[in-house]
Amino acid sequence: MIEPKPEILNTPPAYHGAFDYNELRQLGYSPDEVIDFSVNSNPYGPPPGVHETIAKVPLDRYPDRECIALREKLAEQHNAKIKNIVVGNGTAELLLLIAQAFIRSGDTVLVIRPTFGEYERAARLAGGAIHTLDGRDIHYSQIASAIGTHTPRLVFLCHPNNPTGFAREIQPLGGLIDTFPNTLFVIDEAYINFAPEARSVYAHSYGYHNLLVVRSLTKDYALAGLRLGYILGTPDMIGAVAALRPAWNVNAMAQAAGLAALDQDSWLHETVRQLHDDKLELVTQLRSFGLQPLPSSVHYFLVNVGNGAAFRSKLLRHKIMVRDCASFGLPEYVRIATRTPQDNAKLLTAVEAITP
């Protein structure tokens, strides 16, 4: 009997927020009936003009394999060149490509938990051996010590982190990258535009050969149904990832939507500002119910509810979905992403109804 590689058989799936359509079907719910606080996307999007733009995309024509126009636009925004950028079908695909490009069987990979589950999954599928650190109260000196001890081939860091919303200090992070030139640092900045005070490590550490910065357009511009992300790095590192891409991995509508969205800087800044105001109001109201949302630099945050799975299930009966954090190793928590004031009011009504 021919079996898949053991890495495939032995790697569990990564769990995510967003709708489980089979679960909704079993409950008799339509996705249009449920308000989703389990995903961290911009609730005010997509930006104006995106729907009109993708409606004009010819469906009988193959998309640009190299995403040249989109890469040119991104290069302009990041003061880079198109050879510094590769675009993918969302960050999940890009993380898989990075792992396949750089992790060899048996290589140590360092992951700072709790964090996005795709880091471990991608590393395990590539044959990596995972070493983890508890990052809830960790200093850069401890990360440096772990790198020095375990000499990982690759380190995954989320900035700001998912699910905690913690944004890292850039100067010491750049120091780590400089100190360990034989370790590849993959910095996931999918949520950085939701943290106005946070700085990008790419701008601070431009040109490091051992750095790849992963960015998402899905979250900022609410393009989850299209899937769109990109990586910044040196040309040789970007070339290695690009060599693994399936042909036409970014469809024509995603490319067109990305180009239209990137012209909406003022819209993005205004919606993020509004979202932070909305978050402050939501957090205040949750505290009035006796809950204690943890501080975060972004619009999503953790809340200790005792039993995250039970809390999620109770809210879902009210057609409200939050993220159960058991898969992050935080079974007592849920993650809530701020939405519009109207949606937030419905969440608060449901929380009040299930709170003893």
C-alpha cells in the first residue's frame, strides 16, 4: 500500500476562526444570519470601488502569473522593488511555501506560543522539529537564549500577535535578527495596520538576508473571500519562495481587488481609527458585565470566560460567533474581534443574556 509521507499523516490540522459551514448547516443557520466576531478582518470593508472593479474582471482570461501590477503598487508603498515581493493566495499559502523552501527534515523551528496555528503546521509538514516558548510574559533575552541553545533553522514571530494582540518592540527584534544571521526570521505582520503605534520590522531591518516579512491584504481590506497576501524580503529569499508557487496561484479578481484597495489609504486609516473607538466602547461594556478583556494593541482581544468552548456555544445559539481559544492552549479564553457599533450592540445583548 502506498502511503503519504509521514509528515502528512502525523500533522494535525490547524484550527481557525470563521464559519464552519457544516456546523451552521447542522444548526439550521444561514451564514447571513450569524454575526462573526471570530475573524479579525476589517468590518467596514471592502473599500469603495472594490466590488465594481472585480465585476469587470474577464473570467475567460488567465491572470498575470507574476502579479506584476500588484507587486509594483506594493513596492511603491514599501519603498522596495518588485523583486523584493512575492504575492500569494493568502498568508496561509505563503507560510507553507516558506516552510517548504527553507526547512529541511529534522531542522529545529522555534514558535512563540500562543500564536497562529499555521506556523507549526507548515513547519511539521516540511519535516521540522518544533520547539516552543510561552510568549505571554517573555523578554527578548529569553528568545535570544532559546535561539542560542537550540540553533533553530527558522523562527516564527507574529507582530502584532494573534490571538493576544501584543505588538513587539522593533529595535530589539532587529537586534535578534542581526545577532543570529544563520537563523531565518519569519515575521508575520498580517495585523500591523490595525496597530497604528506599531512599526514594521521590514522598514527597520531592510536588506537582512535572514528576514521574511509576511503581510495580508485579506484582513485590512476585508478580502477574505478572495485570499491575498504577500512577502517582503531580499531578492534571493523571495526567489526561493516564488519558485515553489503553483502557476496562477493568485486569481484575477484577487489581483484586481488588491490594486483597487491599495488606492484607499485614507479609507484604511479612517476605518482603523473608528475601529479603535468602537473597541474602547465594546471593552467598557463587557467590563460592566464583569468580564475583563485583556489589553491589546489591535481591535481584537482575549477575554477569560472560564470555559471558552461553552461560552462560544451559548453565544452561537444567539447567532453570535466568537473564537474559542482552546487550540491556542487557552481553553478558558475566547477571542473577540471588534465589529461595527450595530454588531457590537447585538454581541452585548447576547453576552448579557448568557451571563449569570
